[in-house]
Amino acid sequence: MRKSRPGLRLVLVGSLLLSLSCGRTALAQDAEQAAPSDLESMDLEQLTNLKVETVYGVSKFEQVVTEAPASVTVVTSEEIRRYGWRTLADVLKATRGFFATYDRNYSYIGTRGFNRPGDYNTRVLLLVDGHQINDAIYESAAIGTEFILDMALIDRIEIIRGPSSSLYGAGAFFGVINVISKSARQIEGVELGGGWGSQKTGSGRISYGKLFNGGEFLLSGSGYDSRGNDRLFFPEFNDPATNNGIARNMDRDRSYSLFASGHLHDFTLAGALVSRDKRIPTASFGTIFNDPRTDSNDRRSYLDLRYDKAIDGTSVTARLFYDEYRFTGNFAYDRTGDDPPLYPASYVNRDQHLARWWGAEVQASRQLLPRLQLTGGARVRDNFQVEIPNYDLVPGGRRLDNSHENVFYALFGQAELRILDTLILNAGVRYDHYETFGGATSPRLALIYTPVEGTVFKLIYGHAFRAPNAYELYYNDVFDGYATSTSLRPETVRSYEAIYEQYYGGVLRTSASVFYNKIDNLISYQDVSPTQVAFANIDRVKAVGGEFEIEGQWSSGFAARSSYGYVAARNEGTEQSLDYSPRHLVKLNLTAPLYRKNVFAGIEMQGVSRREFSHNGAGVASPGYLVTNATLSSTALLPGLDASFSVYNLLDRRLDDPATTDHAQSLIPQDGRTYRLLFSYRF
Amino acid sequence: MPAIRIRRCRLGLMLPALLCLLLGGAGRLLAEAPQEYQVKGAMVFNMAKYIEWPTGVFSGSGAPLVVCSIGRGPFTGALEQYRGKTVLGHPLQVRRMQPGEELGECHLLVVSGVEKRYLAGILDQARKRSLLTVSDIPDFARLGGIIGLVEVEGRVRFEINVKAAQQSRFKISSQLLKLARIVREGE
């Protein structure tokens, strides 16, 4: 029986109410501030020379946030700096209703009660400047050190909750993360960046931005090297034969990335590349414990040419892209009786995967009637090379070749009808066609009601799908461990959501939402025999939840955000709570100016409640935790110099994330207290 | 492990209490630099003086200059304080508009925080009515707007699309042009 703890919930709700009421007092104080009246008597030259306090956070994107047919969070580069977020996973951990787990190879997104360690985030669509990052094999959204863009190059991140297939397509099952990169205007000249941290971590970056007559460009290159946690202990392997459970120097993480973007007239060309090597310390997939040969390399790259133009009142965006993804996984095994007799005592089995694809997209938006804005578009993608072979690195050893190709296209449209000045109806529909299973239609309907300025109600119904990816459809290895199933159907989700957002002046904002998700044909692992698994459309999930958030931002430089999320997710097939699903998520983020708005302190706390799951036939749980991170950051203390110092897991708590059945261990230990010093210097 | 659980609960209560304490103190500190949108609002108010308006746009010498703003967010709010002030003898009126609304009575249109897909339609409508368009949307001047406000190293600067201004029969004074980056459409 999984019982909830009313005591804890009561405390949380009470404390949130408390912070809401105190927020109101703070608001009243803020309103008393005198508005600078001498501004109007200044001439334009004086005004252009004034150093201003830039507004950051949600208020700048109010329309994007309030009129979107979804609950949206906008994260800015300032917040990334002030909280010392190292990866997208760090950003999501601080975002209402999200969390992330780490199996010491990849990070997995948790949202709306749903977190599948090992699913490579195939149910969240990740975009960089509108370009899809999810690859053509695993459809993975890389949010760890394998993410394609250096965090210092991010201008802002829009996190769109709920199924958004109608506009964004197949992957937008639980939401969309759209990362917008900085332009040359934000990094003009040369910028050098560097970082040092615990676990022998170092990073470096050089960026160059230039504006010229008719255009601009930005070039940047980054490198990262971390020894990682070099003495990870796994009690499951506590045996003299396996180094007493200690994975020594097995957590190494190295990456480099390049990014270039530029525009000339109406064209924008962007290119990016990332390559990351990670040792795998967990001995997953039954590999030899503490063997440095077991590692993974992810290499993702793309070129994207975009054309933006307003033609007689119609906004037109066209896009042409070319993408590549390579995955090399090395897995060290001891020879067993099932292996060919001439094999050495231990050998490496390798996944050497390569996908190449290109595609095009066109989108047009036009105000058709005074109150009707129509957007329509089409997209085609040709996955012309998908190779997922598996072989043993043994001369004359086993080899399984596995090549595919497929094409898909989509048509989509969205209508925004302003029924009244206070009421918008947003209706979208998308049709996707896949060679593998045929077509899928995703509708979405939203009513956005703004009875008075500052108050927004949204009612949203959405239907989305996720196509089975190449990995789920075709993957097998030389051990014949996977029974491939080419008849997989898409997963579908129906989502109902009600949102209430309230703005109190330009200072405070609250958001409350409830949702109900019903997921059918969920693709899951299934044991077909003791030695073989298969992906199948087996699970059905129902999830009910709610989120509450209060956010404030003061001209004095203080900013605060606190949220609580509750979700009850149930697997209808097993009639039990959904595995890996925490009921409660609590967040607090706080920024305070320490010295003249040049030095800031940022403190964040994240709480994730207990997660229960079955692991190799046993019911286990990862305990709930509350983790605190603190960052001291400074901007322009010296001209051009930004610096920050962060302490992660300040109280050195023991944290564990759940493991999948690919691991012998049920819990994966996370890092204790670590430090990072980061700087950038522009000249 | 009940002891740990209690401790966790107490921490949960402490978080917002801490937040409360800090927020209570936050309001008392005074801002040192003016807010971005106060400056942008002052710029809109001031720049109207540096524009030679097409003849006949105002019905008389004391007729109001109507500043319309489209989009949600702080820009609209920052304009409110100039309501009733006079520019070149015209009292200022400030109106909030929705995308798609009739812009017939506007003279100056401020666009802020609207999604890009609305922009082409708004600009098209503004062009037909010869409105002076001002916005802080990135690349506004390049996309066909007249005056863009861009942030450069913590300062608000102008970008002016001279061709768009001429098409809508505005003459922009050399003083204003001197302060601006001149942008050609499509660049």
C-alpha cells in the first residue's frame, strides 16, 4: 500500500499560503517607491546614455506566457548565472513540476509524475532556436553534459508544459523545451570563459561575436573535462572480486562543443556540434564492474538554414536542415558459456550507431479576419540513414547489422480567435504520417480568458502521440537480448488542464494549475523470456496532479520563486502507483543583491518525495530528499568580468536516484557537496 | 525513520518563512538605476518631438496624439504616466489595443512582447495607416518596423529603418538619426 502523508502536504500548503500573504505585503511596499520623474525632462541623448536596470524573468515575456495555450515558464540567462546552473538538467530541477534523475551516464526528465530512467527523454521535445535536438534513433533529449549548447550561450529557455504535438509534432508528448541562443548583439567582441570545480573539473570557452552592415555572426567553442566522482561505492558489488564495490576513476566525463550562427538579410544559418565521452561506473547491462573500457560517446551535430520574412502582412518562416547523430557504446563483458569458445576471457561489445537525416519546414501566419490569426505549415523529414549495428570487438566475432530508413511528413494548423477582447479560443491540429504505422492526428483546444488585466484563466484539452523510435522498433544485439517488434503503435496521451495565473503589478505572479493525463499504449520493456526483452504497447497510465507557484521580482534586485507540485500517477495495467513517480515536488529559488546589484547571492532548494518502483522483481524505493545549492555571482565588478562561485548540495546530503532494471543496483548515488568557480571576461 | 521525516517537514515550513522575511525587507531598498521600461517609456514620450509628422494626421493644433500599445507586459504600463502630457502642443492619449483591433485613431504604435507571428500583420496594418511604429522586439527595424529599441551593454539604443519611415511619410530629425543605428530592411 502506498499511503500519502497528509501531515507533510498540510505543512506545504500552509507554508505556501504564508509566503503568498507575505508577498502581498512586500508588494505594497514596492508600490510606495517613487517613480523617477526626471526621466521625462531628459533629452534623447541623455536617455540613450543612461545605464538601465534590465527587466528579466517572466514579465518581459508576458504575452508569450499568458496567451500561450499552455503553462509556460521562461528561464533567462541571468537566472542561469545567478543560480550557477551547469546543465539543462539543473534548470529543470529548479522548474515547477519538473525534476531530473541521473544514472551517471544520462539525465532523465521527470514531469507530471512521469519519469522513466532509461527512456532517454524521448517524450519531451528539445529545440535549439526551433531546431529539433531529439535524434533519429532514440529521439533522446540530451539535457546533461551531452547537450549541444554551452550554458553560457543560452539567452533564454521556454518550457512549455503539456502535450503540444499540434504545433510542434511527435515528440511533444509531455512538453517542449525551446532553448534560444544568444546572438552577436549579446556577445560582441571576444569573450573568454573558464571554470574550475570539485572532482577535478575544468572547462573553457572562447566566443566571438560581430555585427556588420547587413548582418551579424557568433562563433563559439567549448571544452569540458571532469574526473567525476572517482570513488563511487555500490554495495551490490561489495566483493573482493569486484574491487569491494568501488568504481575507481570510472565517472570521467569529457566533452567539446562548437556553435556558430549568423544572419544575413532574411537568412539565418546555424551550426552546432557536441561530442561527449562518458565512462559508465554502474556496470549497467551486466558489464564487468570497474572496467574502464565500458563507456559511451554521443556526437550530435546539425546545420540549419532559416528564412524569415514578412510578406504583405504574412509572416513566413522556412527551414532547411541537415542532422547527424553518432552513438558509440562500449560494453566490457566476461566470456560466458554462451559466447563462442575462441573468445578471450573478457571482450568489448559495441553499439556503433549512426543516423543522418535532412528535412524542410515551412510555416506561415496571417491575420485573416480582424480577430482571427491563422498559422499553418508543413514539415518533411527524411531519415535516410539509420544504422544500429551491434558487434563484438573480437577478430571474427559476432556481428549484427541493422539498417533502416524512413520518411515522414506532417501538416499542421492553428487558429487563434479573439471571441471577445477578454476571451481567446486557440485551436490547433496536426497530422503526421509515418511509413512505419501510418497517420496520427493531434488536436488541441484552449480557451484563454482574461477578465481583467493581470488575471488569466486557461482551459486546455490536448491530444498528442509519440511514434515508436528506431531503437524501440529495431534494436537488437549479438546476444539476441531484444525481441524486435516492428508492429509497435504510437503512444497517445489525452490531457485536460485548468490554469489560473494572477499578476500583482509588475512585481508578483502566482500560478495554479490542475491536470489530468490519460496515457494509452505506453511503450514499455517486457520480459519475453529470462534472456530476452521486447518493447510493447502494454501500459496505461492515469495521472492527476496540481501545481502552485509564486514568483516575485523587485526593482531592488531581489527575486524569489517557490512552487509545489503534487501528482498521483497510476499504472492501470498493474493497478499500482506508477513506478519512479514522486508525489511531491517543492522548490524555492531566491536571489538577493549583496552589493550594488553587482554581487548577488542565489540560493535554491529542491525537494523530491519518495519514489517507489519495482526492480528485478522486488519492490524498492528511493528516499525523498531536499537538496540546497548556493551561488555567489558578480557582474561587471571589473569592466567585462563576470564571475560566480557555486556550492552544490550545500549540506552534503546523501542523494540517490532510482535505477532501471538495466542495472544490478536499485539506487544510483548522486554527488555530495561539490564546488564550481566560473568566470567570463569580455574585451 | 520518523525523526528524519519530522525534520524534513520543519524544513518545508522554514523555506517560505525565510522567503517571507527576505521579501519583507526587499521592498525597502531603493533602486539605483532606472528600470528599463521607465527609460523606454520616456524615450517614446521624448522622441515624438524629434519627428516631423505627416501633414493632416492631427485634426487641429490642440488635437490629441494617440499612443496605442499592443501586447502585454511592462511597456504599456510605463506609458501610462505620460497620459495627458503635451507633445508639440498635442495632449497625449494612451490606449491599449489587442492584435487585430482597428488602429484607425492611433498615431504612434508601441509593440512589445507580442509573438513574432503577429508582427507581420501588425506592421502591415500600421503601414496602411501611416503609424509611427516603435518596439523593443529584437530586429524590429529590420523586420519592417520604424524605430527599434535595443539593449546594448545595459543602455537602450535606437535602430531606425529610414525606408519604412519615408514610406509612412515621417521625417525623422537628424538629431535622432545621429543617435541611432540605421537599418535597412531585410538586413
